[in-house]
Amino acid sequence: MACELALAAAAFGVFLVLRVRNTGLAVPFAALAFLVIAIYLIGIGKPSIYVVVPGIFVLITTIAALCYQSYTLVTAPEPNYEPAAICVVLIVLAAYVSAEAVPRMRQVVAAARAYVTA
């Protein structure tokens, strides 16, 4: 059941990436899709490094772009604080999700190793 949910979430993430490809929303969905696919691959005991590394790169690029965008919005000749506040909220949420993902990934890797050796 968990495998099917992971695949459905990954497919939905890929669909959203393709659907919003002309907007800036594609990058966070791509990072989420990479994360879900990596967890699925780890869960079934397949190599996942090919998805983890691009996922981390996309996540770091997204956070850096949000930082740059919020800085330019605040330091413009006519500052626009509302979108800058949204950027800051998204940065905080991305940091929270990243902090939550690390222990979960460790749990999935430990469970996959225990399942493979059993």
C-alpha cells in the first residue's frame, strides 16, 4: 500500500511539474517528486543515488532562488514586502521539510536494510 501511495504521489508531482512548467512553481514540485521517488526506491531496495543527488541540488537551488528573490524585492527602489514575506515563509517551510526529511530518510534506509538482510 505504501509503495502505491509513493508512486501516486510521485506521478502527481511529475504531473504538476509538467502542468506548471512555464511558471516558477515547477522547481519545488520537482524536488518533492525526487524525494518521493527516492524514498520509494530505498524502500524496495533499489539504488536511489541517481534521484537523491538531483533532488538535493533542486532543493538547494530553489532555496537560493527564494533568498535572492526576497532580497531583490526588499532592496528595490520601491520595496514590495508582501511577496518578500511569502518568499521568507517558503524558505522557512523548505527548511522545515528538509529537517523533517533527514530523520525519515534514515528510518527508511534502516528499515530497507533490515528487510533486505532478513
